[in-house]
Amino acid sequence: MTNFTVRSWVTKLVAIATIATFSVSASAHGNDGHAHEHSESKGRHSDAAHVHGAGELEVVQDGKGLFISLNTPLYNVLGFEHMPKTDAERVKARRVTSLLKANGLFLFSNAAQCKRTAHKIYSEVLNPHSHGPQDDHQHHDSESGHSDLRVAYEFECEKPAALKQIEVRLFRQFPAFEKIEVQALFPSGQIGASLTPKQNILVIQ
């Protein structure tokens, strides 16, 4: 697997910080129910945000680079959140890891000519010891039994201006997903969307 470039990750982190600021601002101007929802989920990796069936995508486009980060309870892709104990669980963990590594979870506008250049799985169950000092939020809570997953993908698009939509196919491979919240930053602006199995396309304005 190709290592992510330092510049790419610095750019991505700055952009994600911008998205986070945008999200907080947006929630402050919503109705009471909407603001309450954001208030509970502002700590993405806290227990309050650990909701089975729900996931979050962060998407950033920077020049030809496209960065996608999936954050979700491990249950949504694996069906359990503990270290595999049986042969069947070990087989399932290997299968899920392969699915997360495979191409095809995201389908881009053909004209954009996007190809994946790197990826990394952060999970104490699927990829033990994958967390560095900056990934403490991806925790396994021994008391609650909760375990979270983050998967980071990097793509390069030959014609980034031609990227008009992204089809999120996570729902097909992992039926436990009921809703995926998206916060995205493109040259054209910021986008927030709620995707479902029936509405799984992020339209880029």
C-alpha cells in the first residue's frame, strides 16, 4: 500500500477542521431537534455517537486529490465488536477486511477518471495496533464493549472538475447501514447530506 503523502494529509486535516466549524455553525442555526442531534454527536467518537446503523463520511477534494474517511461503529460492517473468538468470526473479520480494502465501495463520475491511490484501516479488531498517537479516538471501550472503525481512502482524479457525483455503495456491501451522514468540502463549496440505501448518491453542485 502506498503511504499517504505528508502534504495530502496536512491539507486534508485543515479541510476537515473547516468542515467541523461549518457543522457546528449549521447546527447552531437549526431547529431545537436538529441542534440537539448535533449536540449529542459533536463528539463523533464518544459513546453518544456510537449508534448502530449510522455512519459518517468526511469527503475533501483538493486539486486532483480526493480524500474520503468513513467513521462508524464496527458492528455496522462486522456484526460484532469484540475480537474474533470462533473460526466463523475470524473468517467474517477477514472477509470484511477484504471488502473494506477492495475497490468499488465508491463510484465516481466516469469523466473524472478517479483512481484509488492509498487506504488505511484503523480498528483494534480488524487491524490491531493500527492506531498512532493521533488516533486515540478510535478506541475499544472494555466496559461498554463498543469498538469503532475508521477507514481512510485517498484517490486521484485526472479531471477533478468533471466529478459531479459520488455513489456510496457501502449500503450494498454492509446492509446494517441505515444512514450515513456526509460532510464534504469541494472547490465549489461545502455539502452536507444524509444518505440511505435508497438515496445513496452524493450530488456535487
